[in-house]
Amino acid sequence: MRTVSEIMTLAPIVAEVPGTRNDAINIMVRNDLTGLPVIRGSDGKLVGVVSRRDLFRKFEEDQLSLIMKKNPIFVDSKTPVSKAAEVFFKERIHRLPVTEDGKLVGIITPTDLMDSVRALNSKITAEEAIHTTCVTAWEHDPLSYTIPAMRVSDVPAVPVLDMNGKLVGILTDRDLFSDQSGDPEAMKALGVEDTSLAGYRNVLPLFYTATDKYLDQKKEVSDFMVRDPITVYKKTSISEVARIMKANDFGQIPVRGSKDELIGMVYDVDILMALTGNSNE
């Protein structure tokens, strides 16, 4: 039986408390990460986890200790992969710290389990794996409306429809870190001195939304969405979904019906059901 020790990332990049929102943003952007374990600086003990979604939800907070999720779920290195998959699936989390005696030694994510799902050649379909209500956006919705809606719905991505209900794009929290326009004032407010770094410019949509700047800019969903996204059909096996997710570094994929209509969104944690032995849930 495979264990977490075989797939975990050793000595993961972390944020520390005491620390700030800007500290976490800087670390995520420099290392192209979507989230981080948080340790206590004094003794290295795991005390929390912070993700881009946490920043979206609590951007008004400055102290990292008030933004992070406290008392995170964790496993040890001897935990079976099937148990880790069950935690991801049931708790719908996207990073699972690995500890020994309270100290962080590694981390795993759903991506680390994609090859295991693919190897199963599961007959479970994408339609059967959908476990959440699909929240959508209209391509001409103002971003100042859509971002709060994503926060309230607690979704990291929304399929984007045109006025006829046709799927034309997808908007993810990752896309909201993809603005390449320079704004030294905004960069300085985020604690960034070197405004030439493109990676740092990627956080500006988040900054603008949090400070109501998009109300003046009148940015729409269509300005940031990925057009003509990769999709799967409802009868696609989740083993094939896992292959596509791993190959494209996706955390979610829109699912289409037999008439090409959007029927929902399947997430990486959804397809981990295949590894839990509880595929009928």
C-alpha cells in the first residue's frame, strides 16, 4: 500500500507568523504557488494554511494570523494514499501538510494523486463525480460583481456563458493574478518595491478588486477569462479527467452534456473519490 511519504513534497515553502498578508502574497508570487503552510517562527510548529482563496475572502485583513485557516488538517508520512484522498475528497481542501511530532516535513496536493487516479482506469464518469452546484458568470458581468459572488459562493472558478447560455470561457482565481499592467502605486501598497517584476504585477486584479478600483475601470469578466476552455463530456472517465488535469495543471474542468450544453464543473478533489473506495457517495 502506497503511503504519503512516496508522493509528498519535502521541506515545502512556507509562510511564518507573525507575518502579514503581503508576506504571503510575495512568497506565493515568487514561487508560483496557490497556497502555503504557515509555521510559527519561534519553533517551526505548523499553525495554519493560507491560500489565494483565503486572501480573496479576507483581503481587508493585514495580519496573516487573521487570514490563514487555523488548526489545519494534517497527516503523517505513513498515512496511506487512500486515506489522504479521502481527506481531500470529504474536506474539499487542496493542500495537506505532513507532520512529524508537530513539525512540518512535507505537503501533498490533489495534483500529487492524479497519476494514481489515472492508473486505476476507473469507469466512474465526470458526470458522476460532480459534487457541487455550478456557479456561472455572464461574459459581460462587471468584475466588481463577479469577485464578491465567487467569494460568497466559495468557488475558485466559474464557467462563463454568453447571452445564449453557451460556454465561452472560464474565470479562475489564477486568472485574477494575470494582469500584466504596471501600477507602481498599487505595487507599493502591496509592499513591493521592484515594480519591474512581472510576477508581482500578477496580484494587481486582486488589489484592484479589494480597493474598489475596478468600479472605475469597468473591467468585465471577459477581460480576464480564458476563452474556449478545455472541457470534458459527461461520460468521460475520471481517469481521463485526471490525465487532462495533470497535463494542463488544472484544478477544475467544465463538463458538457450530449448536446454540448454545460452541465457542471468537476474539481480535482471530486475525482479523488476513485481512490477512497467510497465511489458511491
